[in-house]
Amino acid sequence: MPSSRKRVPRVVLDVNVWVSALLWSGKPAEIVKAAEEGKVAILASEEIIGEISQVLNYPKLRKVYQAAGLSHKDLVEAVLKIVRFAEVSKRVSVVVEHQADDKFIECALAAGAEYIVSGDRHLLKIGGYKKTRILSVSEFLGILEAK
């Protein structure tokens, strides 16, 4: 019997989107809130979680969240509560200008994600890969609102 439950969009968030959502709220936080409400599934790989953890250790960012009474552990745990893990088994070379960004495409492919959301010009310039579209936060929120 077919499920009457609508399939939610599957999305991989770039680290810049995560950091903005965790520290400054605004539009990136709307995507995380949508995931908490079950309106979207956010996928991540171990490599992406590792980069989020690393970036949150930057002294400039640490000052921001410590001033708000948060710890590095609090923020990483918040991410881990929201994401669904994807096991990346296939490497790609798509983002020629910044190969470190290939991890987002690899995760999207492994997870069957329809979208990657980023503020990174190298990823946004590509626009998509196979069945995955690469969008800005505003573009993705527009799609979510239309659903």
C-alpha cells in the first residue's frame, strides 16, 4: 500500500550555512527549523561534521557563541541531533576551483539529496551536479515555501 506521507526534500548544507544558522539565526536557521519540524531532511557526512567542528573552533567564532553562553560541544551536538548521516563511498572531482567543496557533492550523491544549500561562490557557480541542484539559502527557502 503506497504511503500517504509526502517525501520531504533531502538537502546537504554547506558549513557556512550551518555556522550562520547556529550563531546568527536568520534565513539559514529557517532551514534548520524546517528540519526540526520534519519538513526537510538535512544530510551530512562525517567529513562535513568534522569541518563544522573545526570551523566552530576558530577563535573569532568561539567568542560569539561563548558570549551567548554556548559551548563548542553544545553546537556540535545540536547539529548531530538534526542530521541524518550519509556514508560516502564515491569520490568526485567537480569543484575544480576549490576541491575541498567536493565533499558536499559526494554527500549529496551518497544520500540521494536533491539539493545542496551554500553561500560558497565556487559551489553556487556550478549550479548542480547530476540530480542535485546547488542553491543559495534564499533560493532553497523559496522552494520550501512553495511545497
